[in-house]
Amino acid sequence: MQQEALIQLHKLFEDKKVVLLHGVTSSGKTELYMQLIEEAIQQNKKVLYLLPEIALTAQLVNRLKKRWGNKVGVYHSKFGDNERVEIWNGLINPRKVDYSVIIGTRSALFLPFSNLGLIIIDEEHDGSFKQQDPAPRYSARDAAIYLAQLCNAKVLLGSATPSVESYHNALTGKYGLVELTTRFGGIEMPETVICDLKEETRKKLMKSMFTSSLLGDIEEALKKEEQVILFQNRRGFAHFIECRVCAHVPQCVNCDVSLTYHKKADLLRCHYCGYSISLPKICPACGNPLMETKGFGTEKIEEELSMFFPKARITRMDLDSTRAKNAHADIINRFEERKVDILVGTQMVTKGLDFDNVSIVGILNADNGLYFPDFRSAEKTFQMMAQVSGRAGRKNKRGKVIIQTFSTTHPIIAKVVANDYVGMYTEQLEERKNFSYPPFTRLIEITLSHRNQDDLDAMSPDLADELAKRLGKDRVLGPEYPIVTKVQNFYQKKILLKIERDKYSLKLKDMVTDSVNSFLKRGKEYTKVRIKVDVDPQ
């Protein structure tokens, strides 16, 4: 299967600059990357290998260095300035250190490459490839394709769950397409079991946030000395704390969000601005001491598991536990060496990691992203669940995935169970066509921020009017408040522009720029409005 795919890749690269490799989890995509890297090195070409997360670099660096030694350079933001300068200088002056392969996150795109022959973008669907703040707000995937054009290089996009836009480009002939539909070595895709949280709660079978079947499967796996991954895309101990008497919830003073409880630090913290306070002993509103936690994050899961399985070695991988420079690599290495039995994590554990001994994957609350007001929410939820499911049973034995959900009949859950990417893609494409969303249009999101909410309400429609005059009313949506209306003491309103693909041009960019400049020239008050323009927002 892999040999056939390699032949197809070579054939497609004769005519296409960009090829999408769509292969199910554990189908051997990385081995294909290695073959293409070897070929590029033999032709004295450089290779750029882009990954969405620093967490993924640890395993891949070991794999690449075993094969090419010091020819492999690593570049990402957790490295110090001296380490990054060494890579930079090595590419400028290869006499000292000749790097043939650079592996890194999106910032590696801006290294001074010469003779670049191949760019591999692994997990190309991942939102981490989009730089959000600060500016420049760019997509590393799209920028890499442009860089490849400048360097006359080839681009290979790889994913088990490609973005709808990339798969559409492949099916319409803009990109080449190669598909791997089975796992390497004939290993079956994991068995997926749905656990109904409503039924389990009604029958009083729930133990904390775990269903009886999930606890039973974890126990069975531990007896067999197999490993377990549990996924919950929320860090911290609890989503918030609430007074039992008056229902008061402590809020951030700078942002329009509740504070998340972190038990280890004994703090309530805002995940937007970093503001934190000590855990109140009594309710700040009514003085009652009956404050209780609501919801659960990775920290609480880790604590509860240690009660159910006191002998198990449990580790957590999230933003809080991986702040130190080598924390990602340490956790992954310990798990790989079987010094950890259960790994609890956020989306960091969903992407591309390869562990031989994982037999059980548990998704503790599949509903988190399903009902988020975003046209990509169904796609992102499918990708996240399919990716984390793919960590189970990668070698020798079929794995098992337990999905805990209140929405057992939701079509996206059904497609994850059936591993039906094409069904998800077809459904989403139809919906996006009906409502004019990408890939049929390009989006430009304009965010206006001001310290005074009334002034923002009064002025923001003026920018929408300016844009409507130049672009037409049908292409301008808003201004509207986002879900979080205030961040770091600035109120926000958003305007969304929907531009047909064939109408998107440099002229349009000038029209948007002219509209913003015209808005700012309306008066002194208008210059106090902060304006952020994001093309192709994620």
C-alpha cells in the first residue's frame, strides 16, 4: 500500500506543485515522508518539515536523527535565541553545520533557505498553523505553499482528517490526492463505543465524570499492563466555582468570562488575560461559605483517577504542565518508556503521537465543541475525536475508543464511530455552499476594540457602512458582539466579510484598507478604536 502511494506521489509531483496525502491514522504517512526526505537529500535539496505543535517534535526528532544524524535541525519558540541563531547561521553558512532537514513549527517558515526542494506539512488541518496574535496573522500552510512557488519546491500536505478546504482543492484538481485507507500491517481501526451520559446519570452509574464501562476498560487495560489516554479539551480543575445559595460566579475584572479554578495553585485564573485571585472561602456576593466547583478539566481528572486507581502512574499533559522548556519531551518519553500508565491531556494528545502500547482512549465529554457557534465546529470536533481515537491500538492489537456524550444521535458522533471522513466532508460542503462559507468564499474578519462600550456601539456601524459602500451590502455582516465581548478591558465587535473566490484580489485588499482609513479619519474619537484585520480566520 505504501509503495503504491509513493509511486502515485512521484507521478503527481510531475504535474502538481502541491499534493494532499490523506491517510487514516497509523497508515504509515511518516514513513512516506522519510522516503521523500531521503530522495530530496540525495538530490542535494533542503527539506522543511512543519508541525503544528512543539509537543510533536520530540518523537519525530528522535526518528529523523536516527536516520540522518546532525543533518537534522530543530527550530521552534521553546528554544533560546542562541539555539535558534545556530540553525539560522547553519543555513546561511553550511560549511560549519550542513542542515539538510529542518523540523519545526510555523516560525521555521521564515528561515533563510537556499535550494529548498520539499516542504512537508504534517497534520495540515490543524488550527495551530494559523498565527492569531500578534500580527502578522498568517496561515503557515498557505504561506508554505507560496514559499514553495518562490523556491520551485514541492509541497506535501498530510493528514488523517484534512481540512475541508484542502480536500476540496484536491478533489477539484488544484492539488494532487493520494489516499491510504487502511492501517499499516493490516491492523484494524479501533473499536468505538458510545457511552450515553444521560442514561448513565439516570441509572446512577456515573462515578465522578467516568461512566462504569470506561472505568471497567481502564481497569482491564491496567491489569494487562497496557496504557490509557484520556482526552478532555479543558485545562484546570473546574470550569468555574458557584455559590450554592445565590449562584454567584466569580468573573475576571478585565474580561467578560468566568474564572477557571486551578487546584494545584489554589487560584481562580482567567485564561484570556492571566488575571488571578485566591480561592474565596466565602461567596463575595452573599457571604455564604457554600461554594462548589462546576465542570471538570484535566487537573480534576488526574486527581479523581488517582482515587480510583491508586497504584496507577498518572501524568497530565496540558498548557499548565508543559510550560518548562523540555516538559513536552519529558512527558512523551516517560509515556513511551512505559513509566506512565494513564496520560490525561488536552488537544496536545490528539496530534500525531505514536505509542505502541495504548489500548484504550477515552473522550470524556464529546459535546464540548459540537454546539460552539462557529461554521467549522462540526469539522473541528470530528477532526479532534478522530485524531485522538487514532492513538489507540497502533501496533499488534486492535484498540478501543470510549466516547462519553449526551448527544448519542448527533451525526458527527456517528461519523466518528464509522470513521467516515468523506461523509463528514460531503455534509459540511453542502452546508457551506448553502450559506456561502469557505471553500466557496474567502472570509475577512475585522475586529473593532474600544474601552468604552457605548462609543464602540456608536462608531462600529460606520465602518460597516464604509465597507458596504465599496464592497456591497450582501458581502458585509455585522457589526456583532462575539461570545466574549470584553478582553483585557477592551470591548469587541466583529464585522465579517464574505468574498467570492473569483472576486478576491489585491484590489479588494485596497478597498478594505481605504475603508478602514476613511473610518479613522472621521474624527479624533475614531482614532481610539483599535482595528484588527484577519484574512481566513480560524
